[in-house]
Amino acid sequence: MKLTISYFYITFFTLFTITVFGQVKNIGLPDVRNYKRNEYKGGTQNWNIDQDKNGNLYFANNNGLLQFDGSSWRKYPLPNLTSVRCLKIDNSGKIFVGGYNEFGYFQPNNKGKLQYTSLSKKVDKNKIKIIDFIWKIHSIDNQTVFQSFARAYIFKKGKLTILKAPKRFQFSFVVNNKLYFQDVEKGILEYKNGKLYALPNTTNLNNTEIWAMYSLGKNKILIITLEKGLFIYENNALTQWNTEANNFVKRNNSLGGVIINNRFIVLNSVLDGIAICDFEGKIIQHINRKKGLQNNTVLTSFIDNKNNLWLGLDNGITYVNESSPFTYFGFSYDISTVYASVIHQGNLYVATNQGVFYHAWNNSFKEDVFKLVEGTTAQSWNVQVIDNELICANNRGALIIKGGKVTNVIDSKGYFGFKKIPNHPGFFIGSNYDGFAVFQKTPNGFVFKNQVAGFDKSSNSFELDQSYLWLKKDESIYKMSLSDDLTRFSSIKKIDRLTTQFKNIGSLQKIDGKVYFQTNNHFYKYSSEQEIFYEDKKLTGLFKNIPIIKALSEDSQSNLWYAYDESLGVLMKQNNSYRNIVAPFSNLTGNLVNSYLSVNTIDSKNIFIGLTDGLAHYDSELLNNFVTKPKAFIRSFSFPGDTIILGNNQNKNENIRIPYSSNHVRFTFSSPTYENLENVQFSYQLEPFDEKWSNWSTISIKEYTNLREGDYVMKVKVRNSYGVQSEPSTISFTVSPPWYRHFLAFMLYFVLLIIAIYVISNRIKMKIRKNKYYETIEQRRLYLEKESRIRQEQYDLEKEIEKLKNDKLQIKILAKDKELVNNSLQVVKKNKILNGIIHKLKEIDVEALDDSTKFQVSKLNKSIVKEVNTDKSWKDLEKHIKNVHFEFLKRLKEKYPTISPRELDLSTYLLMNMSTKEIAEIMNISTGGVELARYRLRKKLGLNKKENLIGFLMSI
């Protein structure tokens, strides 16, 4: 198989306006979205619908005019607060509305808010007291026609003219740019040149209400009545349109309808929703309350600019996605989670969690539900056709289905699926809850042959090639060889990785008859000869720019369907290349059945996809007109004190300037993208405030606070549910600076700065002169202080010198005192010796001596006594000490008055640093007496044992 790819994403070639081609599918139901009155905040009934150039939708509601932009609803009541019964938007963008006794138009003001202008005020109330309900509004030939029962009001070039009904108007219609009225007496009337002209043979409809008239071709008009059915008016003849659509209207009554692309007719009914028929009257689609509508009474219908259908109901609003290539079989068809589907012998079969259901393939799907195959009520994993036999893999076993019921249970074990065994005609193998079993086709049908021994693991993912059975379990694969008699596995090998580069195996699939193994979007095949896995570069190249896939399946048209991140995509085969289509399937994200990718391709127009809530039908031929480029709108711009509404077809606001005090701004966004609104996302950037675009978000509101002054540009873009992005929508505005940063303020600041510079300059000059004066005085003061300091230093120096001299003198005195004390001590010692000699001489017996000797002894004694008595050294010492230490003795006596003279002497001796022995000799006491005297002196001076006595005396 030649595999090449042209990466041609559908999102690039479909970004164009939808063409006039349209299609209503007759298989399944389109997606239906209901809006309840608590969402749009209005009344129950919605009478009319229209759309402006920007895509905003408008609804004539019981509570007023409703506007819907895809993100938010707005309500605009009439002045008399009556219901709006009709509306019409003309080419200028004016929204004409009509209600009870009131008609006029809404138009945006310069700030975008819709303002009402009443035209009913132009009616002369003296002539016409009651206008009654305005039921129809038409814009034709540059005039606007407001139709009530009694008359029509024609507004043209600012003037209002009145057209009276011949008897009583019912309703009015525009067909082929011609205006028609139904009169209860004259029949259908054509309005031309200000006059009414009756159409021949139309009075037969006088006893019924005509709710719609449409062109079915040249000179052929379809007339829709309330209860008498459908009529064709052609060549001045009125005939009943005897079709399936006619029967529907007669049975359910009709309130009009709408034409889809000149190919289909939507018929609104009173009793049974809507029916969509073709121009032959064949009903293609029928949607009622059972099939998704919230109400069966449809008052109006409208086709928007993307060919989707809007319904105004008796209670609510409904959106029908008719332009989508998808339709669905869900709860209304009595089916639930679908695991597989197949067409066999004219029936479509689907395997669900509740059993197998079927529906005739060639019959219409619009009314019938799917029927349950008898005997399959259980979890059904698969339904397949093998050798023209329909077999179901069911929780109850392997079931053969024929004629809408199970005809044979060939094995009672639960099964996941079945596959033919290569090189063994008539044999196929099934994966069951206990491993694998082999079945054989016999003349009597399929029979159970045997359970394959040697392997008991179960999985729904397995494939067979010429040599092996491959099974994927979790993130591994098993390579198993069947024995020749198919009774056992002769070899089993578990493989956890295909290469050293990637771990785990992502999926197992068969493409073009060959088994492929996928890991991280790389595809491998197995070589039995070399017993290795080798990569298929071409197939891998197909998935180069695709997210990592979880499952892959090849359909009957060789298209490759893949599942990733709960989403679906397909490589659609075109000749020898592939086209990657992703966008349309984004609506299925999250609804795919996990681990069971079910895609059944019958042909390009009929592709069935299994979902968790039913079955989707996909017509790939409708794809080209489906995905379009969305438009983004900045819907409103608000700041304190004001709101500017955008997107209402008003003139673009230029130079929006807001004061600095209102620099708290708020933006709302919208996009008239009404399909899958929950998946529509916005991204924004405020330049220059934001450096980059914001992340995508479904939130359509953004606020900025405390913006600085400057010019700003707000940019918004939208991404629809298919991933297609819009062009940015922008709005520019300027935040004025605060008064203190305004240009005039800066001019004032400049002037004040010049004045300040002048004043400061003068003050500086004065300061300089004053400083010079003070500097002179200061220098004089410093000179005097310096001179005084020098004098003081000189005086202090002299004092220091004098002190040094005194200290030196004191040292000399102390030295002299010490010398004097020493000399005095020597004298004391000498006198002591002399006294000893005197005592010795007294002991000599002089009587025994001769006279000469006696005389000499007596003379010596007298001489010694005289020497002792005449020595005054001690008294001179005491006098000297008292004179030298007079100040010390005076301070000591003053501080301690009770001190004795003896203690004063001791203090003086201690001050002179005399030893205990010297003091004892001077004071003529023992050394112990000196210690006792010291103790008594310390006690009198109040000293403790640790204090030094001599140091204390020196400090006095």
C-alpha cells in the first residue's frame, strides 16, 4: 500500500462563508439546544425571530424585544410594556417591532444602547382610538408595513399612511417581492401602487387562517393554513397539496414555517413540534418534544445566516443545528451506550450496554425507534458479520442472531469479539472472559470447537496474522502461536516495549491486512524471519503532527480513524494521499466510548460512530459547508459612570476617552456562534498592559483596575468548538491622566519650577552673603577660641609643670623623709646601745677600782648620758613628719574625728610605706603591737578584710 499524506486540515479550506447549498438529513436527529425562560429572562411565548448583520438574534417575546449575541441576553421592553408580536430588521439596521397599540423601531444611540422610537404616535388618536395588535411587519420597496387586523400602517420617508382592510385582515406575507394580505371576506389580496387587488379563486380560504405563503417556483405559491392543510396556488387555481406534509398539517394544525435554501420547508405545528419536508411534500425530518423540543407548540421558525434553525415556542426558544453533518440516535430512539454497529440483511444493528438493537436500514428513521433483539438483554461488546452470519459478543455468550432474535447460543461464556483464523477456512476465534475459544462453521451453522489452552487473560484488542495471534493487554502485547489443531497455544511471549526508545505499546491494529503496533505515534511491523520489530516510516509520517493516539481503526473505505484525548479524528483517504480531518469531530469530545473505538463506514454519506449516549451519523460529503470562520465582538465597554455597547450596527466609536477616576474598565465579549456554546472560548490582550494574549477561556468578561493614563487597544479573538479562530476585534480608548499629571498641570509645574528656581536662587544669594558674614564672625570666634585654648593649654602646661615639680619635690621629700627616718632609726639604735652601755657601767663595782679608773668610768658614764639626753633627732623627725603631711593628717582628722594622735602617727608611717619592723622601732612597740594597731585603725576607718589599708590612705 502506497502511503502518502497531504497535511490538509479541514480548518483551512472551510474558512469561507456558507454557500447556498443546504441539506436536511433524513437519518437521525440534529443537535437540539433548548433555552428556557429562566435563561433569557423573558416571557414564555416567542412570536417572531430575525437576525442583524453582525449575527445577533432578536426575538419578539411577550415581555419585549430579546437580543442574543451568543454570550448574553438583553431585554428591551416597549413603552407600554406589552408583548412584542412581530419584528423586522431592514437594510439600515433598524429593528422594527409591533405590539398591542404600539409600533416603532429600535436603533442604537451613539453609545450603542438600543433606543426606541415610537411610530404609533403619528397615528391620529381622534380617528383611530385602538391600533390593536401588530401581527406582521414587512420591509418592501423602501417602505415598512405594519399590519394589524383592521388596517395596515405604511411608513415611508418619515411619513405614515394608512391602508384599511376591506373587511378584516388576517395575516400578510411577502412572496417574490410582492405583498399579499388575507382578508376574511375578499380572500387573498395583492398590494400594488397603494391599492389592493384580489387574487381569483382564493375566497375558499376565508373560513380559515393563512399562516404562511412561500414560492415553490415560478408562479407557484404554497399556502399554509391553520387547520385545513396545505394548498398550491398556480395559474389562478387553488388546489389541495395532497402530500405527507399536508396530512401532518391537518393532523397537528400549522402556525406557518420557513424555507431552507429553497429546498426544504419547515412546518410549525400546534400539537407536534416541526416537520421538515422537501418541495415534493415528503417529510424528511420530524422533531417534537419526545425528540428534544421543550414544547410541541411552535409559534415561529427562522433560518439564521449559517443555515441553522431557530424555533420560537409557546414556552421557550430552541436551536436546531441543521447545517451539521452530524445527526444522532439517542434516548428518543431507545438506545444508550453503543460499542459497535453493523448493517446486515437490510437492518442496522447496534451493540449497546443494554443489548443489541436494530432498525430497518432502508426505511425512514423519522418516527420508528430501534427494536431490541430478543435474547440479547445484557452487555453487548460487539456485533459482527462473519461468513454472512450475524454474531454478537455478549455477556451471555456468543450469540447467533436471525430475524430479530437470538437463534443459537454457541457458547455461554462472555465474549469481546471474533476474528477469522488465517489459513484455516471455516474457523474463527473469539476472545472471551477466560482467554480464547475456537469456533467452526458446519453445514448446520457455527459450532463451538474448543477453548484454547495455555492462556486465560482477556482483552477486546487482538489481531491475527499468518503466524501469530497478537493480544494487547494493558500496555503490553502477547505474541502467541496456535498449535496446528487449534487446541492450545504452543508459545507465548510477553513484550513490554517495541524499541529501546519507547516504553509501552499504545495500540494494536490491522491496516491493509497487516498487523501494526503503535507506540507514541510510531508504527511498527513484525518480521517473523528476523524476529524483530521494524518501523514503517511512511505510516509514522502520517501521524507526525497528530497528538498521541490511543486507538486506531481502518474502515471499509481505507480511512484511518484515531482516538486521542477523548477526541476523534480521521485520515480520509483520497486516491493515494490522506486528508486529516479533526475539526468537525470536536463536538464528540468526551462522548466516545473509552477503549472501544466504534466507527462503521458504509459509504462516504453514511458513517456511524458509537457514543456513550447513543449513535452518531456522519455525512462526510456535507463537510465542505460546515466549518466556518467565527467572528469576535467586544460587546460592551464599561467604566464607572458609563457603558458603551458595541456590535449593534452603530457607527464606530472614535477617540473614547475616560477620566482617570474611572480607570476601572470592564469588557464583555461575544461571538454569534451558536453551535456548542459551552465550547466557545475567548482570548484577549490589552495593549500595552498585557505582554501577550491570554489563555483560552469560556469566560466572556474581563476587568482591568487602576490603569495608568495612556492609549490602550483591547483585542479579542474567539475560537469555536472546532478549533477555528477568528480575526481579532479591537477597540481603542484613552485613559486621561489625573489632574496632577495633566499637560496643563505639567505646564503649571514648569512655571512653578521657574518661580521656585528664581526664589531659591535669590535666597541662596542672600544665604551666601549671610553665610559670609557669619563665616567672618565664626572665623573671629574660632580665632578667639583658639587663642583662648592656647592660653588655657599654656596655663595647663604650666600647671602640669608645677605639678611635676611638686611631684618631684614630694618624691624628694619622701626620699628625705625616708633618709631622715633611717637616720633617726640609727640614732635610736645608737641611743639604745649607749643606754645599754650605761646599764653595764652601772653594774661595774667602782669601789673596787682605783681612783683613776673610777674617775675614768665616771667620766665615761657622764659623757654617754649627756650624749643620750642631748640627742633631739626623734623630736625633729616627728616635727618634720607633721609639717610635711599636715594636709593629709588634716583631711584624715576631718573625715574621721575620733581618730587618736597615736593612730594619726601610724597612718603617717603607713603612708610613708614604712615596714612593720621600722614602725615598731619608731613607736617603741613590738611588731605584734603594730599589727594590733593596724587592726584597730582598719576597724575605725570602716574597712573590710579585702580592702588595702595603705591604698585607702593614699586615696584620702
